[in-house]
Amino acid sequence: MITRIYREMERHTVKDNQESEFERLLDENLSGKQALEPGQQIEAEIVSISGDCIFLQLDGKSEGQLDAAELLDKDGNMSVKEGDVIKAFFLHARNGIMQFTTRISGDKAESSVLESAFQNRIPVEGVVEREIKGGFEVKIGDTRAFCPFSQMGMKRVENPADFVGTHQTFEITEFGEKGRNIIVSNRAVLDKEHQKKVDRLKQSLKEKMKITGKVTSLQSFGAFIDIGGVQALLPISEISRERVENIQDVLTPGQEIEAEVLKLDWKNERISVSMKQLLPDPWEHAESNYPRGSKHSGTVVRLMNFGAFVNLEPGLDGLVHISELKGEERIDHPRDVVKIGQSLEVEIVNVDKKQKRLSLKPVSSFLADEASSKYLETESETETYNPFSALLKDQKSADS
């Protein structure tokens, strides 16, 4: 009898404990849901992706839902996977389901939600309806807002008509008169997205690293290259070992290139890259390929007051000093005896690999040819008999 009574008491105790535990878990679950305020931001792990819903793991054992369409990329592919941790904003709890969003648009854009978006800096999506004085009229759901010209896009708006009719993401910067006076900024959203890309690159990009990028625009001084959503500069001097006169001859917008990171200046957000650094350096073997006293054929590529630069191979130019071009006659400028594009036989005077300097002089036959040409020109111009000139003419006739 006593044993049966004890068993009955134990059974009721277990039952009471189970009910108590159930009530505790229910209370925790409900209190967790009630603790979130509309617009409050959370970080949550994606536990599953099913159809048009993404399920988020919240505190305790509760889950939240997010519209999967919000995290599709521009090609319609899912940009996240199970196990990823994302940031989202709490919208509301209906029928026991906690709904979240990464941005607010359409039927979610009621006045209270927009006010919460303003207070918590939640992105909102809207349609640029038309151009008005000083900016654009933007429609967010059924609510109208104003976006100044200076707050549309990353750069100055050159053609406002290009934005009319487009869907854009904004941040509410002012919320007045209970939602009747709303000012939004597209630039604030773009700046934050850009900063995220910069922060990601900071973690991975290092100087001297080889990267792949895409040419976005060409300028006289170089090209801008997109690397992970951030612009880098490829100076015109870093495109090739050869001198590039017209950048459009070697690069086109949209072209994919490989380059080496030259310098990272995160403070001023300046990244410079070089294609040239990935090419063989001709100076590495200049001393063995061009020993002192050897003769080579080159092309005149630049003329300066002090001499002429002669290219022997891509990236390897040598200087013929003006004193080596004078011969017997005094000249005021190298252009008096040579011209750009002219083929020239030269002799190696000195190779300085460390300073990357190559000294040249024209071979003797070049000066002789120049001297004979001057005598021939003089004889032709004056139409007087010159025995030395006649001798040279006869010699040239015999050679031909």
C-alpha cells in the first residue's frame, strides 16, 4: 500500500517537472521573441535554405525566417549557404513566426517600419519616380521620399534621366512629420558596401601579390582596374617593358589582365599595380648579352638635348651622348643627324646593371656615312665642283 502511494507520488512529481520544464522553455521562447524590437539588428546563422525561405538560428531553440530573394546575386544565384552568419533586421512576429529582412521594400514599408528603419539605419528599397527640383522623388512602398542629387550614386550625377525608373537601395537620413517628410541617401548605402569590399581586400591583398583584374577605364596617365569591387591604378609606365605612347593601343575597357600589386595605401585608399613587373627584366642578363665593345643594331626611340636613346630590345634602352654624334661637325641637337624610328648600328661603351644605364656610341661607318651625306648635300645645293664630293660619289656608285 505504502509502495503504491510512493510510486503515485513519483509519477506526479515527474509529470509536474515535465510540465514545469515545458513552461520554462515556452517562456524562454516567447520572451526571446518579445525581446526583439522592430528594426533591431541581429547576427544569426543560416540553418537551412528551402525554396523561397531562409531559416535563421536565433537564441535558444527558436528560428527566424528571411525571404530568400533578398540574398540572390545579380545573376539570380544564392549568395549565401547553410552555416553562414549574416546580419538581418527584425520586422515582426506573426502566427508564431519571426520575420527578418536585410532591407525594407514593398508591403513591408509601412510608416512604423520606415521610422524604425530610420532609427536603426536599415536599408530600404525604392523606385526613382521622377526628377524634381534639387533631386529625385522616390517611392518606397506607398510612401514618397526625396533624394538630393548629391546623394544619388557614388559620383556626381551627370544625366539625371538615367536614374528615373530604376530600383535603388537607400538609407533614410531624415524622418519628419510622422513620415510625411522623408529624405533618403543612395550614396550612404553605396559607401558602406564599398567599405565592406575594402575591408575584405585588406585581409587578403598584399604588396607583390599577383592579381587578376578588369580594365574599367583608360586615361592618358594609365588605366583603372577593378579588383574585387575596388579600383586600382595601372600607371602607363607600368604596362610594358617597352615605352607605351598611346594606352589605347595596348588596353581596352573590359579587358582582363594579370598584374602585381605595387603599393597599398589604405589610408588614402590608393592601390597601384603593374603588368610590367610580371614580365622578364632584360637588365638581369644585360652584362652578358651586351658585353663592352660588342656591336648591335637598335632603333632610335627618343631624342633629348643631351643625346639619343636607342632601343636594343623591349625594356632596354641605351644612350648615345650628343658628343658621340658630332663627328667632325658641330651639331646643336641630336635631331641634326638622327631621327626617331631610324635604325642605328651602335657599340656598347658601358653597362651599369645596378643603375640600369647603358652607354652607347655609333659605329664608325655611321659617322662616315653622315659625313659623306653632308658633302653630297653641300655639292648639290651650291652646284660647284668639289673634288672630295666627287670622289665620294664615285665610291658610292662603285659600292652600289
